[in-house]
Amino acid sequence: MTLAIEPMTLADLDEVDAIEQHSFKNPWPAQVFRDELTREWARVEVARDGATLVGFINYWLVKDEVHLLAIASHPDHRRTGVGRALLAHLMALAAARASSIVTLEVRRSNTAAITLYEAFGFVTVGVRRGYYAEDNEDALVMTCTLAAP
């Protein structure tokens, strides 16, 4: 698989929404992604294998920090490296903009995501008890401190 990662456009909204709906217990409505496209600090990027949209990543640029909000791949393309490629893209972007840290929250039960994050150097620094309102599951707060340029 050869992936191209590029900024999301409104034309991608339905495909991103479909991935979102299949990926999360409490998926965000499509309007959230439409709104993200209008925010100066927000970024949504998509991964394509040829013409097929296979994943997306949503993050915020906050001063010298990058905050990862969501990363997901299409169910038919899971465990093929899409998530890894999107996260590698994000980490390279964070380093290029001289960010000092990348932060995220992840469900305590999402061991696949936690394993991926740990492979990129993220460590758990805290717990947000009952963070996910729909089922009261805790979120792990994970960070990756980046080397100074």
C-alpha cells in the first residue's frame, strides 16, 4: 500500500464521517469535522491509497504543542499500517514545527492504540476518570516529549 496524506476537504466529509462512525463508541457528528476545517488551529488530514480514502487524523496546533484528537482507519484497512503512517506523519510535522510535546487522550481499554502510541515514545502521565460520558470509561493522558531542535 502506498499512502498519500493530504489535508481534508469538504469533498472528503462523507468518507471521513463513515470512518468515524465505524471507529468510535460515541462518534462525532459530521458537523464537527466541517467545523474543524474552519478553525485556524485545527487540522484534519486524510490518508489515501490511490483514490480510496483509508484513514484520517485530527489534531490541534496549540502554541508549541500538538494535541491529537482522533486517528482512525477504515475497517477494511485496519492493521495495514494506515494508523502508523498517520501517526508518523503527525510526529514528523510536530518535530518540523519545533513542538515540544504531543498530547492525547485514549480509552483505557484501547490496547491497540496504546501499543501504537507507546511504539512512538508516548508515556502515560495521567488518568481522566470517567472521561467518556457514554460509558464512564477512563481516559489515559499520554504525552510524547520531543527533542529540542
